Amino acid sequence: MRQSWNEELIVIKELVMNGDYHYSSKIREYVEEGWYQEDDLEQCICTATSIHKVEDDELKASVDGKKYTVLGRDSQGKPFYTCGKIILSKDHRKYFFITAHESR
């Protein structure tokens, strides 16, 4: 089994830092309800040092068949995690945030 997902984290960071991402309706609801902000998603990815968990994408919508749980910090510096996948959108890759929460 593969131990390091550093290359994938680099790709995810690049996509997010360039604004090449979308997020789920679940995340949109959390943002609208004030649980967190879009900046928290970006900050989580930017502060991450590794991918915590990799799972198969059961919907098979990702470019590599995987979804990633990334641990980082939100815009307030609190532990935060996101789960997402790299998708193809209009012939270029984007990162799709599936869910996000404060980490415990």
C-alpha cells in the first residue's frame, strides 16, 4: 500500500491556491449557516502538511478514483479538515470539496 501522497497534496494545493475548485451543496449550506467560511477551506489546504486518509471514490467522478481527507488549520488557526477529490471540469482539473469540519 502506498504510504505517501505528497504529489497529490501538491496538486490539490496548487488547484485551491489558483481558485480552481468547487464545493458541494453540503458545504454551501454550512457556509450559509455560518459554521465556517470559504476562507477556512482554502486555509485548511494551504496549511496541510500531509494527506491524512485516502479512500476510493465510490461515485467514480474523480480523475484518479480517489478522495482525500486533508488535515490543516482554518483561518482562525483551529484544527480543520476537508474531504475532496480532483475532478475534470471543462477539460481542466479542479478540486471538489465534498465536506469540511472543525477537527477534534
